[in-house]
Amino acid sequence: MAFASGAFVWPASVDVNGARTDVANPFSSAVKSRRLLLTDADRRILTAWIRAGKTPQRVVRRTRIVLLVAEGRSMRDVAAQVGVSTRSVALWRRRFEGGGPSALLADAPGRGRKATVTDSARQRLDALLAMPPPASRWTIRALAAAGGISAASVHRILKAGKVTLGPELGPQSTRDR
């Protein structure tokens, strides 16, 4: 064991060619990951995605991760170079191994914000819009009260369906104008 100024330092060793190398710390998390094997076709596809100007940046990042892992770099080095966590490196490596290059294109199901407006609320709103308004015309607040949903949800549904509430004519699609 070698000590330098009271701290433990991993000893150096000599390889078969006589060159001095530092022995890797067995407790380090920067252990080299096993090399990812790429076919020539996969490598061509991935490099084309990186070079293409229209490839979404999230796909380029995933592709860089796979190519760096295929070079034999450690997960920590890849994570530092690409600017992601080691967990992300492991995730995209695993997805690539399971599905090839096409697995890098799509996010897993269940990601992103969940829908806040239910289909039943949409159906109730459509039924209300088919009926004559209680006053001179439908308003967002009147639709919300009659449908039992919030005014914000009514507004979201109308906006998504490109429907406006005209002053005299009732609901209109902006596509009809």
C-alpha cells in the first residue's frame, strides 16, 4: 500500500509491455461497461442521424450515447461528455440493445403530461353545443355550469376543437369560415 501525505493512493503496476499503468480503484463507479456491438448498417444509420440537420436533438443525444458506448467508453465518461446522467446512458443502451436504432426514435409510453379533460366531458360539451342556448348564446361560463366541468376545461375543449362561440350564430368551427 502506498501512502502519500497520509492518504491512501492506489499503487501503480507494470503491464506486459513494461509501461506503468495505474491500477483501477475496484470501488470506483467509473468501471468500464461492456462494449456494445454495432453492425455496420446500424453505425451508418446512427452517424447519418447525427449529421442530418433535421434530426431532433433528443434523438441526436441518444444516438451519441449509443455510439460512445459502442466505442467502449465508461458510462460515467459518456454521461459527462453528452451531459446526461449515468442512468440515462444505461437506459438508452438497454433500449438500443432491445430494439435497435428505431428504439431511439420514440419515448416510452406513459411519458408526458396526462390528459386533464376526459372523453365524457367532451361528449357532454358536444351535446350541450347541439342544444339551443338557455339565453341568447352560449358562453364559456354557461357551458361550464350546464356541463358540470370547469370553465378552463370548456375553454381547452373548444380551443382544441377549433370551435368559437359566435355572438348570434352559436358554436362555429373556425374551419367553416
